[in-house]
Amino acid sequence: MGFEMVNYRNTFIVGAVLLLAGIAFLCSASADAQTNSAPSLPRPTPTPTIEEEDGVIKVETEAVNVLFTAQDKDRRLLLTLKPEDVRILENGQVQEITAFSKQVDLPLSLAILIDTSVSQQRTLPEEKAAAIAFVESVVRPSKDEVAVISFTGESTLEQGMTNNAARLRRAIDRVQFVPPSGYIGGGVVAPGTPPISGGNQSIQGSTAIWDSIWVTSAEVLGPAPEKTRRAIVLLTDGENTSGQKKFEEAIDAALKAEAVIYSIGIGDDFYGGVNKGILNKLTERTGGRAYYPRDERELRDAFKQIQEEMRSQYLIAYEPTNPEKDGSYRKIDIQLVNPELARQKIKLTHRQGYFAKSARK
């Protein structure tokens, strides 16, 4: 009896142990099966961020902006153009206009270039008076800035970019004719060797127009803030007699700086008057105009018309169908498509091309 009870108890204990081991094995197998059969979840990807400034999303574009004016046959400004009245072409290909507006309030970055060579000796006082009146009527201290450069065979920065009208008045007022070494008057220079210390004196009285436009475009207007109208008002007779730069180099520099050139052709008949052909070409290529005042009143009128034109421009923008950043020159042509305006002989004035940006290295 005792022996059977012991065997029964031992058998019960062994069975219980085996049962518990079996349950543990089944639970372990079930957990492994669930682990192996569960689908793998993708790793979360970070949410892309968009940089914003003052609530405006910044998107890099390569839009080309072109300022232009519209005038009737009597040279009166037309201020009622609409986008559907015009089209714009780049290298002969029609481009899609992405923006069109009348720009009457853009900030202005302006450089006044004053020829002080021998041929301007007698006209310089009137030029200075008209330039001062122009500055006083144009400059808005909160928006605009002007620089003053005088030039003969070399250029002198009389006043860097400023919105201080008093400084500009003083700068223009101190511009003066500096006679070359041996100058007697009436265009006559006495023969002889210039003084050793007068290296610059030897080029005084000559005229390096293209050098002055080039250095003004590259070093004065080039660094000007973005989204400003950049312009050069050039007072000269158009006779370039010295300098290192050529006409085309001056044009290219102005186009790269997106500067419009307005020329006021003033010359002394004693020295051959004004070279209208070259000044017309200079202004047309950059989208400006040439003026040829015959007296002080017309000179002041010329400055007034330049002011009105700069305040009455249209801005047209497009993204070129040619996206290459190859630094190439691209020809621009804005055409009227409104037949009524074409019959009225409306003239559109704008820069004739631009240089594409170069690829960043």
C-alpha cells in the first residue's frame, strides 16, 4: 500500500513537470511565429521643410526682368498698356510673360556722368545747374540714391551713392574744368613736355567716355541693391578721344549692370558739336533715350523728361525657355500685338538684350 502510493505520487509529479514544459514550449513557439509573420513597418522619413522669410516662401527662379517705356509719335508717354497688348521674344522665340506691371515707385539707383573735357569748358556751368535741379526734384531720401562722376581722360568719383541731396549739390557744384598742361584757351595747347609729376595732366582735356561708362556700370551701379531701377545720365558731346575700353565693352558693362543710359548731347560748335549717331546708338542699345538741348531751357526740359520717363516705365518678366546658365548674350525684342496701337505708331523702348547668368562653380 505504501509502495503504490509513493509510485503514484512520483508519477503525478513527473506528469505535471512534463505538462508545464509542454505549455512553455507551445507559448515560445507561438511568440516566434507571431514575430516572424508580422509585416515589417517602414522607417518614418523626416518631413521636408520649406524655408520661409516673413511668411513668404522663397523660390529660386531665373526670371528675366525688362523695363520699357511706350510713347506715341509725338513722344508722349503711353500709360495704359495691358499685358495682352505686347509679346516678348528672346533670340526670336516667343516667351511666356509671368509678370507685367507699371513701375512708378521702384527705388532708383542713378549715376550722373559729367564730361569735363576741353569741349565742355563753356557749357559746363549750365550743365551743373540743370543737374542740381534734376537731383533736387528726383531724389526721394527714403528710396533713391545718386552718384556723381566727372570724367576727362580718367574718371573721378565726386560722390558715391547717397540719398543726401545736400551732398549731391556740393559734389556737382565742385565739378570743374581742369585744363591740360600747357593749355592756353580756345582748344589751344602750347607745345612742350608735360611736367614729370603731371602724369594725369597729360590726359586732361581728352575724353574717355567708354571708360567712364564701364567703370560706373561695373563698380558704382553693379553693387547697387536688387529690385532697383539703374540708370546713367550722361552729359557729353559723344566724342571719345582716349581710354582703354571700346564702345561695345561699355555697352556690355551697362547691360550686365541692367543700367539704362540716357544721354544729353551737349557740345561746343567750336569743337565740332555733338556726335548724335554714337549717342543714339548708345542709348537705344540700353533702352534709354538721347536728348539734344539747344539752350539752357531745353537742357532743363531734357532732365525733366528723363525724370518722367523713369517714373512711367513698365516691367515685364518671363522665365526663358532656354534655361542654360552659359553666360551667353540673349537678344530681347518686345513687340506690339494690338493692331490699334500699331496703327498709332506706338514706340516701345527697352534694352535690346542681356547676358545669361553663368553656372556657379
